[in-house]
Amino acid sequence: MEQPGLYFLGIDGGGSRCRARVRDASGRLLGEAIGGSSNIHQNFDGALANIVATAAEAAAKAQLKTTDLHAGLGLAGIVTPGGAERIVDARLPFASVTADNDAYAACVGAFAGGDGGIVIAGTGSIGFAVIKGVRHMVGGWGFALGDHGSGAWLGHHAVRRAALAIDGLLQPTPLIVEVLSRVGSNRFDLSRWSERATPKDYAEMAPLVFDCAAKGDVVGMTIVIEGAAAISNLGRALRARGAGMLCLLGGVSNVYQPYLDADVKKALTSPGTDALDGAIMMARRAQNLSMRWTLKS
């Protein structure tokens, strides 16, 4: 049953950007906005500031205040219940807050709270499924320990090969030449660039890697094929845990599809909706409303 006067905020917070969406209780879209990085593991205070600023922009478009909004936050960097509790304890300026991992929000949106699995290939990578109420996660270790096949992983491997080319250990290809033009073509400049580089900086090179691979660049093809194998492995692991269908999501998901293993491609389906609406579904459930509603543009 609809409850007039209730407004919901969905946040999809990742390593490269924060997205916000506001809907009323009937599902009517009221406002959206895009802001900066909101990975709480990388920068907790900075992530919260970007979340609040992006939410405020979406609320203003809806002619609302952030304190009018019941917020569902799907955030990169939440890996334990303690991470979600830390968000709630931060007393963000919303009517209420429920927080969880961004992969969970995406899975809720993709399958409307039902069973299924998702593989996210964005700045980072993760496989996540909900099977009979039980969560299953593979990958999602972050840039330092994992994120295999992610946008950041693709860019990082391109830069690593560029370093080999500087030392004369790898023949330059068009991909390496372009990477060196961006990060520095000598040891000093590349070292200085790498000291400041973030996962987002590496991920910004992912489109270049795919573009060069499509043109037959041997280094680009090698990186993409290895990355696709890693993404396929995440999907296969979820299938082994009971996920009947998979959704492939994230900024580099579409360009990856032709390279995936056949068994994984066969299990792919289109998501019901996105992580933003999944986060709104989380907030609705916290207010004892149905997670399902008729979406209206």
C-alpha cells in the first residue's frame, strides 16, 4: 500500500562516482544526480561528503530536503556488518538510513529481491548472489588484493606493461605508446604518476585497452582475454553456488560480453532494474513497504 508523504533516496556509491535517485512511495521518479567517488574503504569521510552532496542535488531537483528522504545506501567498501553500522552511526542528514554493500543493492535491483547472481565489472569487480536468503560473495577484495578483470585491473596491467617497455623488456605497441603519453615516458615520470594514482585513475584507461584490443593490438588483446577469464570465473563460481541466472553489470560489462566463456554467456539475463532502485527497495523494506512497485519515469 502506498503511503503519501514518504520519499526514498537510493545511492549507488562506487570507486569512480556516486549516483543518487529520489522516488516517492508510488515509484514516481523525482530527481537524480551524479557525484564523486564514494568508496568508504578508500576514504570514509570523503565518501560521506560526496554522498551527502550528491543526495542534496537530487533532493533539490525533487524540491525536497535530504531530511525528507529515507535513504538506502549501496556502497563500495562495506564488507562487514560493522561497515554498515559505521555508516548508520555517522548520523547522515536523512530521515532514516539503511546501508549495505553496493553489490547487494545491485542484486536486489536486478532480481527484485529474489534469487540470482550478479557479476560487477566496474572500477572494481565482484561476484555476488542471494540464494534462498543466503548471501554468496566471490572476489570483491579491492584493488590491493583482487578486483581481477575490473576497469582498474585492466588499466593497471596496461601501465605495468608500459613500465616493461621503458626498460626495453617489451616491444611497444599502440596501446603502450598511448599509455606512456598519459603517464610519462620515462622512469621518473611514471614513478611519480604511480605514487599518486588511484584505482579510478587506472580504470580511466580501460576504454583505451578495449579499443586497442578491438584493433588487434597484441598487448591489449592479451589483457582483455585474461580479464574476461577472470570475470567468467566469478560468474562460474556463483553458478556453482546455486545461482540459476546471472546479470553482468558495471562500467565495462557491455564490452566484455563477446570475450566471456560460453557457459557464462548462456546464463546471462537482463537486470530487472539497477542498483539505485535496488537501494530504494532496501529503504522501502526498512519502512515495511513492499520492495516491488510499478516503476514510473
